Amino acid sequence: MPQVESAAKIWLDRIPNLEDGRRNPGLDPTVAAKLFDDILAEGEDAIVNVIDSLGESDNGKDWKTRLLLHGLLIHTGAKDREKGRERLELVYAKSLGDERADSAKTFVAMQLQWFATAKAVPALAAQLASKDIPLINAAAAALTAIGKPAVDSLRKAQANATGDAKIAIDHALKQI
């Protein structure tokens, strides 16, 4: 895992370590809600710091980071948290354009699949030009979940796509 900025470490340290033999940290829902609310209240920089703490490979060492990022999207999924969800979507989409490992971008794109809207289409469509197959597949899946607002961007990407990217894009278009 890259050197974790102190701000991200503050959030990560609030997740209990796994006990022997457990696969789930057993976060109390009230404690988790407070943690997610605190991160959202800190704003974009706090969320970006957490994204920046994603490892360069998905080897399990950054499980707390992945838990936080996924937990944020679940937390903002409640009806009364639309503003937080919109902000989270914009931060996640924007982070796809930042310098970071493809595996980190893949994880973020996978999260966007759960809640992204047309606002995230340009950032996701840009990932279709990647050479990283898991990233292409994650972006195509997120665009498929967005649906009709993604069709024009998928068709544009389809014109220049080859190999696995073309297959992922063709599949996305057929699904929409």
C-alpha cells in the first residue's frame, strides 16, 4: 500500500482489525454511519485521501480502504443522503482521471457501477481506451448500469476499439 496520508490513516484506523479466523471486521452500524458521515463532512480531500491509499494491486492488504470506499457508497444510498451520493459520485469519477494504478481505478469504477449517473459517463468512457482489461471491463459494466445516457459515449469508443475493449463495449451496448 502506498504511504497513507495522515488524513486517510485517521479514517482507516477507525476500522477494527480482523480477529483471527474472521473475514468481516464486524463494524457496528452506528459506528460505521458516524465514520462515513465524518468522512463526507470533511469533503473531497478526505475521500481522495482514502482513494489514494488503495494499493497498486488487489492483494488484500488494503482491505480497510476498500471497505471504507464501498461503505461510503452504501451509506450514501439512503434516500435522505442524495447530496452525499452526488458528491461521492463526482469524487469517484474525477479520481479516474488522476494518476493512480489501474487496479485502483478498476476498484473505483466497480464502485461507480452501483450508483453512477450520466454525470460519470465521460470519466468512465475515458477508461475504455485503457490497455488494462479489468479496468475496461469495470468501466463498461458501470456504463451498462448507467444505461441510455452512456450509449453515445460507448458508440464513440467502439469506433476505435480493438480486441478485449471492443468485446466489452459491444457487450455493453447489447445489454443497454
